[in-house]
Amino acid sequence: MRQRQSLETDGYRAQLAHWADGRVLLRSRQGADMTAAFSEIAAASLAQLPADTGLDGAM
């Protein structure tokens, strides 16, 4: 079964996790890993968010 990203009318619905050990995961609501596709957002989260942060929203 092919996983799909959830396309919003103005972007994508996604969840971001930033762990204390420096890992970042950006995934669709269906669980597809979108980290590589949005690497600039992953890098910005490392620079700007505190460790052990989780976000849910549209991008």
C-alpha cells in the first residue's frame, strides 16, 4: 500500500519531533517520513527549538 502525504489547501499537515539526542523527524499525518523533503525545516528546528519538542500543524 502506498502512503500518501496529506495535502492541505495551503500546504501539508505534518508532525515534527525534535529529540534531545539531536534527531529530528518530520512526518505526514499518515506516518510518511517527510524529513528529507523538508530538510530546511528539520535544520531550523535543531537551531531554534528546545530539545524534546513535538509540533503538529500545517506547512
